[in-house]
Amino acid sequence: MDKGKGNEFIIDLNDEDFDYQYDNIVKTEFDEEDILVSDKIFNDLTVEDVWKMEFSSVEEAEEFYNLFAKVTGFSVRNDDVKRYKNQNIVSRKWVCSKEGYRHRVCLENENRKREPKAVTRVGCEATFRIGFNKQMNKWVVKEFMANHNHPLVEQKNTQFLRSHRVIKNADKAQLNVMRGVGMGTSQIMDYMVQQSGGYNKVGFTKKDLYNHVDADRRVHLRDGDVEGVLAYLCGKSEMDPSFYYKYNVDEDNRLANLFWADSTSKLDYSCFGDVLAFDTTYRTNAYKKPLVILVGINHHHQTIVFGCALLVDESVSTYTWVLETFLDAMNNKKPLSVITDGDKAMRKAIKRIFPDSCHRLCAWHIQRNAFTNVHVKDFTNHFSKCMFMEGTVEEFECAWNDMLEMFNLQGHKWVTDIYAKHSRWAETYLRGHFFAGMKRTQRCESMNAYLNRFLKTRLNLFEFVKHFDRALSRICHNEAKVEFETHHSSAILTTKLYALEKYAGTIFTRQSFLKFKDEMKNAELFFPDSTENHGGYRVHTLTKFRSPNKIWKVCYGNSDRSIKCTCMMFESVGFPSPHMIVVMKIEHLEEIPETCIMKRWSKLAKETVQVHHDNESQGDATNIIRYGALSSMCSWMSYFASQSKKAFKEARCEIQRLTYQMEELCKNSAEESEREDLKATKHHVRDPIIVKTKGNPGNLKDKFKKPRHCGKCKKVEHTVRKCLEFINTHNAFINIEDSIEDMVCSNTIH
């Protein structure tokens, strides 16, 4: 028997018509007409026909018998194999899956922890054996028994037989693409069922798909989870010279801390690294390692990621290592301001690594702590007014003392402790320090919520890093979209200050322009009260409508058109304050002075930076990209071919021909045959253990789970079924019933 095109077989039988019929049977795909034809052919196939068959390889014989089994209605299992001394196969045997019997030891085991599986072997003697004929250089049939001692399976149920369930390479490629975008295995199964036209045509079960996913995961992590992660990061660094990663290990050579940042994050930090915010989130990976995301804000007022780290704990030494590593990755550029929650370990590490940076505590966390620790009505509202008031230091101290007297909190411990930190949370003391308008770690919280769409709590580290990269890719895509809209569309002008507003629209990004526009509207509430000339500059005194006692002084330089205001909003936020806009009107300026434009909010914030896009062609990503491109092209052809019967048959024949041709190319190509699966230098780092963190309480349900009590004696050592008291009472009750029954029977006889 010779092998022809399309993975078809030509069998050397006396019946010439059988050649064509068998060619139609052994196909990669079947439609309803093919199934009917194959059923008829195999039903007409006699035992004598099978004995006359010849095969060119063991695989062809196995494929024939498995197809024969599928049409007939049983499953095939490998049995005996005989080899020469040189290990070459001389004889191969296949049997029905119901051959033999289950071992008696498996049935008589009384100490089993699980219920035994259902018995499937019934001693069926159906057999198919082939042997190699040296003279003919063919494999010929040596043994064939077609009779079964059990009912055969209907065609609609052959989908559940073991030997007829296989996940093809094309399905595996499609599975890898879908898993790469975060689709669950169950969803992938539903999609493939819909694509194939039903469960009976998909070729495998959901359990098979889950098993393949687990097996594929073990292949990637055969050297360990950490080894897979470090190999993945090493591959990214080879493709991207600016990629940075660093790790350390503990005394047991287990992974302790891991930090990484890609080239886009490093370039963003060079442009927008003046403000840094970071917080710790928990349970984003299987080891429960705390995840620290260092974020900032770009010129479109979007949250951007500067770097991230997985920690072994939340100690001062760990946070110090993270910040030192972060500085090393960012060429020792330190931020002007840092925003965190009230964690003491973070505070000490920041003071040690960023001594000159202004550290601000999250306003939301402080407000929540105020509500939790001080159970006095309306205290939180007054406390928030003190926190956000924009007056002088004397005004803050006066308002604080008035609040203490109002609520009688002079000796309250939490109030005393929080006042000792007032320079890190009171707006009065933080005024003039640039924070880009951020007062909370809300951007960290929103980033954590965003990452929850991509990261699951049971992800191992290798999957975690890959899905994290996918999340960063979407962030970069969103930024590119806003950047496109900013440069290729114009904002609508609505105010009477047309020239000033138009200039702002050409300088600022769209979101920055809208914020400047809001300040222009707020400027309508302010008006000049007096003006003083001092040589090269003028000082304008402004008041506010319905607040005549409040004044703001704005200094305007005649030579450089510089503007400075006592509110210090420009120094804190980076936008001209309403008072400065009023002075622009007074001075009849049609353009915003350069001294009042912060470059980080303008369209030119990244003009000197050439953004490097990560090359994602590491590992088997290249194969996935090729597969996606070909699938997209074939989808058009499949649509048109499905519109008519003639087009369908012609397309199917061409696909079979091309499939065979591509299969041969794949076998002969060293590039395609050798799968590149993240081969990097071994780091010999062990996987970490599950850590206990401050913010991770663990599984509270298991920790505080109530033990089961006996329903009779209320003890916890046993249940009612094994309670001696219940058993004795039950036996006594049975004895009483038996005595009563005996008495009734004796009275009836008498």
C-alpha cells in the first residue's frame, strides 16, 4: 500500500473500485455524505478483504484500524509490540479497549479513598495484528478478529470513545491564541464546538482540552515556575536592549523579590517621573506575593506604569531593595514627589532612598482612618476641611485648635498622632510642591482594578508576567489612541477669550486643554481690586465674588511676561490658576506666557523621545502571529466557499492538497520542526513558597470555619452516625420494638 496525496491510502486489493472508496474514507474532515459512504464501505468490508491488506508503515495500519473502529463503534487500544535486537518493530498489535479484565486487586481494595471507576473491560477478543514482510517490504495482516462480545456504540456516541478523541495541531494553535488573550478553557471549548458545528464534530471533550492545557503548562514549567519567568524576562531583554529586570533569592535559594520594567516604562519615567505613586496589592498570583506597581500620570492624564515588583514580604529592607532597584533601572533619576498610603515600612524606605522628595500620604486613607478611629459625629467633615484648606499656616493651626475644642479631642491618641504627620497630608504645608493634581493613591487602586481583568488569583508567575505584559500593551494602545485624537482633531472653542483659548488648544493635549478651560471659567469669579507698579513688574491684587475678605496677589513681569500667584496652584498642579488668567486678561495677552506652560502637559511632552515598541517575537509568539495572519486570510475564503455547494467542495479539495504540502514542508524544515520554547541560561532558582502579608488575611472561611458537632451529644470529635450515645439509644429502641412485636404476635396466637 502506497501513500498518496491528501493523506490518502491506496490498498493493494483485487477489487479496483475499493481503492477510490477507501481514499474517500481516510480524510482529515468528513461531511454528512462522506460518513454515509464510509459506513457503507466498511459494512461491505469482509474479513477476507482485511487479511489481504498491505501497509507501508505502522502508522498507516493504526490509522486504518482506528478508522474502522470509529465506523464500527468501538475504541482501539495498543497492546503487544515485538522488536528486533536493534529495537526495530517487527510486529504490532491493537485490541478493543474492552479487552481483558480489571485486576482483582483493584476491585478488592478496602482502603481506597475514592470510589472505583466503572468497569469497562469485559474480555473482548477483537484483535488486529500486523507483521513486517521482508520480501515484500510491507506490513501485512497477521491476525484479525472482528467479533465483539459487547454491544457496539452508536455513531452519535463515538465522540466519547478514547481512541477517537484527539486535539489536532490546528486546534492547539487556535487554543494558544485564545489563551494568550485570557480566554478561559471552558469558553474556548464552547467556541470550538460552535465553529465545528456541534460536540460530535469537534473531535475531543472538554476534559481533553483541560488535560492538554495542564500538560502544556507543565512543559513550559518543566524546569520550575521561576525558571520559566526568568527565561521569559531574559528573552525580552534580548529582544529589547532597554528592558530591565532584577531579582534576589533567600537563604534557601528561592525567589524572594523580582522587579522588571520595559523600555516604554523607562521612557515614560524620563518624561513624567516627577511624581511617583505606589501601593501594594495582594493575591494576584498563586504564591500570594505582594505586587507593587509604581505608577505616574502622563500628559493625557492617564495612569502609566513605571515598573512593578513581586515581593517576599513588606519589610523596610524589601521596600528599600525595590526603590534602589527602581532607581538603578531609571538611571538614578529621583522623583520630586511621592504618594503612598500610611505604611510605616514604605515611609522609612522612601526617607532612606528619596530623602529630598516630598512624601505625601493618601488623603483617602487618612479620611477613612479618621472615620474608623474617632467615633464622633461630624468629626470627619471638619477634619477634611482642615486637610484641604488652602490658607496660611496660621489659619490651619487656628482651624485645627477650634476643631479640637469643638469635639473635646485634646488628648485623643489618634488625633495626636495624625497631627504629628500634618506636614505630609495638610494642603497648607504641601502647597507649592508639585503633585500633578494627585492627592490620593486612587490611581494605584484603579490600576489594581484594571489588572484584575487580566490577572487571576491562581496564576503562576510565568502566566502572571505574560498577562501583565498584555495589560501594559492595552495601556499603550489607549495612550496611542488619545495621542492620535489630540493631534488630528481640534477642540471646540466656547469662551469669549477666543485668542487665548485657541492658543491653549494648540499647546496643550486634549485633556489638559479641558482642565485649562475649566480654570478659564473659574476666572469669571475673580476681579482686580488694585494694581501696584514696582519697576519691572506689577502686582495685581484680586478678590473673589461674594468673598471680599479673601485676596490673592499676582506678580506680572514686564520683560519676560512671567506670572506668579500667591495661591501657588501652578507650582502644585502645573496649570495657570484662575487668578493668573485674570491677569492675562488685564495685560491683554493673546498667548499663554511660556513661563506658565509646563511642558509635561503639552503636546510636545515626548517630542525628544522616540518611543520604542517591544518586539513581542520571543518564544513561540512568532508562530502565533503567523497563525493569526493566516487565519484572518482564510476566514474570507471560508466565507465565500460556504455560500455554495460547488465552491465548498472545490475549496475543500484545495485545502486538503495544501495541507499535505505544508505538512511535508513542516517536516523537512528545521525551523518548524524545532520548537523554540524559551531556552535561556538556567538560573537555578527555586520556586517561592506562599507568603503571609499584611493585607492578605488568607481564607477567612477556612480559618474561622465552625467544626461539625454531633447532633446528639453536641461534641466535635464525631458526628451523630458514630455517636455511642445515639447508637445505644437506637439499639435500645429497636429492642423495645422487637419486644412489643413479640408480645403482639403471642397475643394474636392465643
